[in-house]
Amino acid sequence: MAHTVWQPVIGLELHVQLNTRSKLFCSDEVAFGGEPNTRISEISLGYPGTLPRLNKEAVRKALLLSLACGSNINTRFYFERKNYTYPDLPKGYQLTQSRMPVCQGGSIPVRLNGRYARQVPLVRIQLEEDAGKSLHDVYQEFTALDFNRAGTPLLEVVTAPAIHTPEEAGAVVAELRRMVRYLDISDGNMEEASLRCDANISLRQAGTDKLGTRVEIKNLNSIRFLQQALAFEIQRQEGLLNRSLPVVQETRLFDPDSGETFAMRTKEDLNDYRYFPEPDLPPVALDPEWIAQISQSVPEMPALRYERYISRLDVPEAEAALITEELRLANLFDLTVTLNGNTRKVANWVAGPVRNTWTATGNLPAPHQLAGIITLVESGKVSFSVAAQQLLPHLTARPGYGAEEAASELGIIQTAQEEVILPHVHELLSSFPDKVNAYRKGEKRFDWVFYGRNTKAKRQPV
């Protein structure tokens, strides 16, 4: 019997927590951590008689991501109630978007092996509110409920089923995290649940278009866990299909300790949620002029910067990937290049010492400071290692200083001028007359080792 080749088909549902000051439909504070049930109100808990009011800033941040992804913006959209019962859902329904989301279409670029290889198409970007949180480790016999997170604004980013490997899936999540950080709409921190991921996966026979039975893997809170869960699920479903056993449509969870997925519940269909328009919120109509104004604030995205750096500025791929990882690094690179046009040297500094210093201290040099450091190194006044280890950290803590001023203060400027060096040589030789006399008499079996300004001589074998 011929061996069947199966192709994974993966779609992602990514939930981005927006960094607004207040929740999506009320003024409760949005912040990570804090005492349980202290950032709640009658509105976020869904008390009778309360009315929601849409957060305009959340809509603005949704439009920023949509514009960056090239999505089609629906200038008129509305919210719906998704009805289900769960302990951490205080209202008994979630306000979300099903039939008319804020945006549709668009794509996310995929960076694999240091290059942007393709675009993964999006189905939709929708606004919705988050649920609360169930805590199972507070009490031995009970589940605790924290509603601080209930009502927090989320963007649900839904990809088409157009991903075929765990590596591609991880690359999509990594790129979305870069994009939301560039746009300053979320910190994208998966450990704090600012970015969460559900994965839908099925297997189809290679060469065919017919999709297999879809399984959803919920609550994947790291790229590594996402890739591990998908790899296991591919192997599990292949084993079932190769034995002519059915794949059950269900929701599964991932156990990081075992590296396996396990069944959680039978997968619901859309009609199980009884979607209907939210009666307490009118449809939203967007002003085209407001959309145009928001579009002017979209920065150059990581993929576009990466391609510009390698194609127009001759930056090596590895360094371009490191620089475009963070907007502040990319902006520093661009501004420094305007002061020092040697793009390769600027890239080497930003991707290397500057990035390391930022990771260690949280500080970056100003563009004129970095350009000054590079000039000092190029002119031979300061060595690369001394500039990276001493001058750069010194300058990042002194925004007003210039590079040469700081180098003079540190006493690290080198010189090759004879009239500067000779007085120091004569002073040194006169400090060690016995060594000079020994040398004149033919003693050659030692050399000189000097330590800073307090010069000492040390006899060493040659």
C-alpha cells in the first residue's frame, strides 16, 4: 500500500491586549497584576441596568494595526453578544464581533531563517472584551475568580488556514508581536497574557484542497509551546489517519511538561453561541478623515525596514534582523546613518554593543553620541573595545555629553603624534634608570608592561 503524505493546515487566532488606560466599555483601569477584584465596576460585572460605552482609543489602536496589515476597514461596524456560561464570564456573554468586524483581510509577513519569505493572509481583525480569570491554585477545594481582566480590550487577529509548519506559525506570532510593539498598541508580552494564541490544525492529503477535521489548541502562551503543541498534534493526527481512525473535532490543551496535547471539550459550532447584535450599543460609523489622520501615524513596519536595510543600505541580513527587532533600535540606526553615512559600521554598532548595552541597562545613546563614538574609533583615537566597554555605557547615562568630551574625561583618547608621546617616553625612562642601564649593557631578556597612568614596570621573560 502506498504511504499517504499528509499536509498540515494551520490557522491562528491571536489575542492582543491593547494598552489603553481603561477597559473597552467602561472606565475601569487596565493594568497587569494588582489585588484581585480591585479593578472592577458594575459595568464590567454586567449588573442589571448598566450601559456600556465604547472606548475610542481602543478603536484607534485597532485601526493602527489594520492599516499596518493592509486590511480593509469597515467604516460601519457593530458589536454582538457571544453567549456562553463560564465562571470567569460575569455577564454570561462576551461582547465581540462576528458578522461585521472592524477590519477584514490584510496579511502578516513571515520571517524565516532571517528572510521575509511570504505573507500569511488574514481573515479579520475584530475588537472584543476579555473575560476574567479562574485561579485553581489559591484554595485546595475551590476555584477562585479574579475579574480584574474582565472587559479589557482585545484585538482578535484571525489568520486564514494558510500556515503549513510549526515554524511558520511561530514566525507569524513573532512578527505580530514586533508589529504591535512598533505601533505601541500592546507590549506583546506573552508571559503576562498581553499576547495569547489559539491554533486550529487539520491534516489533508498532500495535493488536494479538501480540509480535514479541525482541532483547536487553546491558551498557548509562548512561541515555543505553540510550536511544540503543533508538532505533537501533527504526529498524533498522522497516526490516527494512517490507521484509518477518525480525528475528533474538539478543543485541546497543551501540557508543557509532557509535550503533549490532551482533550478539553468537544468543539462548539458558531450557532452554539447564539450570536446577536448588542442592543445597548449603536453601530459605529467611522469618519474617513479620522482614518486618514491615523494612517499618518503608522511607522515603517519591521518587514519594510528590513528590506530597505539590506537592499538599499547594504546592511547584512543578520544585523538587519537584530536592528528591526525593536523600533527604538531601528530609529537610532536611521538617525545615526544621517550623521555617519557608513551604514555597515553603524549597523555593526547598533546590532552589537548598543543592543547589548540596552539589554543590560535599558539605556540607548543619542544619535549624535553614537555617530561621535564611531568617528573616534574610525580615526584611531579610541579603540573599538574600549569604546564599546567604557565609552558607550558612560555616554548612555549622560544624554548631553559628546563622544569626544566623554572620552577625554575618561582618559581613553589615543594619539600617534610624536610631540605628544615623546615627553611621556622620556618621563618613563627617567623613572627606571636601572632598567635603562641594564638594557644599554645588553640585557634584553625582559620587556615592559604598563598599567594606566600610575605606571609600573614588571620584569617578564621574553
